[in-house]
Amino acid sequence: GGMRGLMAKPSGEIIETPIVSNFKEGLTVLEYFNSTHGARKGLADTALKTANSGYLTRRLVDVAQDSIVTEEDCGSTRGITLRAVVEGGDVLVSLGQRVLGRYNAEDIKAPGTDTVLFPADTYLVEDVVEVIDREGVQSVKVRSGLTCQAEAGICGMCYGRDLARGTAVNIGEAVGVIAAQSIGEPGTQLTMRTFHIGGTAQVAETSFYEATNAGVIKVVGPTVTGAHGDLVSMSRNVVVTVMVDGKDRESYKIPYGGRLRVKPDEEVKKNQRLAEWDPYTTPIITEVGGVVRFEDLVEGLSFKEETDEATGIAQRVVIDWRASPRGSDLRPAMGITKGDEFAKLASGSEARYLLPVGAILSVANGDEVKP
């Protein structure tokens, strides 16, 4: 049961009249005709997609076809430094998995010591990368086709493992064509229209960071001590780093207004909470204490009281003052005063904060505030 709902025209715009019946009940003639748009467009799209995708593959092969494995070793000492892929404190791809099947450009040393675990130009196979992960190596410089110095083509040691066979690559392998075809191949499966993935549903909302190592905290960037005694991030590039034996093991960018749960030079344990913030709001934070003074905040013109239906809480929200003729020259702002003048910020400018449309006022005129 159910209904087919709104249908799209071939141009992508939506036909106003929804289809209210479904295939079981049977469609009217007009509903049937409107449904055929979608089916025909699907077939036409598929035909175009294969053509486009085939052309992409052909252009890729055209530029990459002379990359052939021409020699065993070009002797290059250059390479790319790889480290584990970490997001929000979780290791998504370990360093070992990333370097598997390549050759290292420099000796791999055990962290914090000068013990060489593997000399340069070791073929990094499964048992080698297991040791790399177990010893906690942070980064490995591997040889790469991008840094290969072979005269023509590319050398076997910069290329590494032939993933089709699981062995070191053979001389004469047309690796350029393989790479071009590998990039082109998923093209047929991808739709030309990818906008339906967009939307906010998949932002993995993290709202805190935890330490993955035990160590000592270092904080870089502008912070201010809040009323709760914790440091508050005052810019988008405040970085909290966990140092182990004087080397930085993990760093996190704290968003503006985020609250640091640790102090500089504090010792933290594994999984201790480092910082947290509200992912759904961007606060406007004062760096100085004083008395609030509203500027150009006129009820009904530049702000209004709204009551949230769900919670029944009233809040004052800045509205678009430019929409009304009387409000065109207003500049809604909130100042922090000490005595009769504005308090001064560290940069020497006055403590006044311009308020964007939709800002929610959380203090009243004449309130005393702390940084």
C-alpha cells in the first residue's frame, strides 16, 4: 500500500501533483504518464554515464600509459611520510596498513630510542608492519612513485607490491594503465548526480576529545579562563597536544568556544576527557569582565522574544533589522563596559561584539559578566 508521492520531471524539477495511488491499486493514465518520466530519464542517464565514464578512463590511460616498471631500484632516498589516519582520537587506518607492501626510504627506529628496527629499503610485508604497529612507530617515510627518480617509467622499489599478485612488482608491468583503469572503473557505478548524499544527516558530530595516550598537556593558541575555572578556546586554531617523552603523540583542534577540561603541563591518563563543546551552537564569548551594554538592540526591530514550543522557554533572538525601513542603519552589538567606557581587549580594541541575525541573547542589559 501507500502512494508513489511526488515525481520529478526530466529536468529535475518536481511535478506539483503527487501520484496518490500505487501500483497495486492501479494508476490513472496521467499518473502513469508522469511515472514514465522517471523511468526514461533513468535509462538516458545510464547511457550518458557510461559514455562519460569511458571517456574519463580513456583520457586517464592517455596520460598514464608510459608509466612502466623499467628497473628494480632507482636509488632514490626521497619519499612520502605516512602516519596513521586518526579522526577524533580513533585510529581509522593503522600506520602498518598504510605502508604495507612498500619500501621504506629511511631507517625505521623504535620510538624514543635510536634502535633501528628496519634499515632503509626493507620490503614492508605483513610481519614487518605488525612490528611497526606493535612498537608504536608514529610515522614512516616510504618510497613512492611520486618521488621515483628512474629516467623513464618507474622503478620496482618505489612502486612496491603488485596488488594483483601479492608479490613485488615485475619489470615491464604497465602500472600506469592499471592505475588509470582502477580510477576509471568505479566511474560507471557512480551516478552523475551525487547531490542526494548531501544534507546534514551524516556529519559525524563529535562533541569531545579524549586522550588516546597518557602524557603531558601542551596548549597552543588564545584561551581565556571561564567562570567555571576551565580554559575556553578563543579561536578556531587552539591546539591541545598530548606529549609523551617530549614528543607530540596526538593533537586536537578545539573549536571556538570549546571548553578545555585540562590545564597546560597537566599529566593525563589514557581516555581522559581533554575538551568538549556544543556542536550545534557557535557562542560569542567575551575575553574581559564588566557590565553588559546593548547597542541598537530594539525590541521588535532588531530582536524579539520567542518561546520555544517544545520547552516553553522564552529566549531573545536577534532578527533581521535590515528588513524594516526604520532599522536600516542599526548595528546591533553588545558591549562590555567598565565604568563609563568600553573595556579594552588584549589587542587594544574595544570590547564590543556585533551580533549576527539569529543570535540568541543570553545576558540582559546591565548584567555583570565574567570572561
